Amino acid sequence: MILRAGLLVAVALGLAACQTGADRPAPVANSAAVPGVTPQGFRLPDGAGCSGDIARFQAIIDNDLQTGHTTQSVHAQMSADLSRASAACAAGRDGEARAAVRATRARFGYPA
């Protein structure tokens, strides 16, 4: 009985969520122009080791700045941290550089 009631509720909610074509707004041609929306062609850079970690996180925070998910001042702080990580990476200190990226991600609330 409970299963049947749950099924009926699920069907009712599904039908309530349906919209006719007239109810939907027109699609946006360029998602880059919509605040808060990552552009459709966004791809994380390839790369291995510390240089790949740094490039990917830099791309993420650049996208967050462009979409309004972070401020210029926070972006500048994270970029400064990544600049120091990049220097360690270039000096062959892969572990130190990767630890710096992880620390920056954690400090600013980005998942590992």
C-alpha cells in the first residue's frame, strides 16, 4: 500500500513538472553570456604531475571568476598561491607544488 502511494506521488510530481513548448523560455544561443553558467566548450587542460594540477585548478578558478562564482580579490589570492606552486613545480619540487595546490583548494573551499 505504501509503495503504491509512493508511486502515485512520483507520477503526480512527474506530470506536474511537464511543460508545454509554449511554457518554456527560448534557449540561449551563447551560454558564456549568461552569468553563472560555464561556457559549453569549457574543458580542463591536460597535463601530468604538478604542472597539470596547477593548470587545471587555474582553469577552474578562471572560470569561476568569469561566471561570477568568485570575486577578483579571492581569484588574485588563489592565483598568487598557484604562482608559488608553479615556481616549486618548475624547480622540480613536485610534492611541494602538489601540496600547495591541495592547500589552496582546501583554504578556499574547493573539493580535493
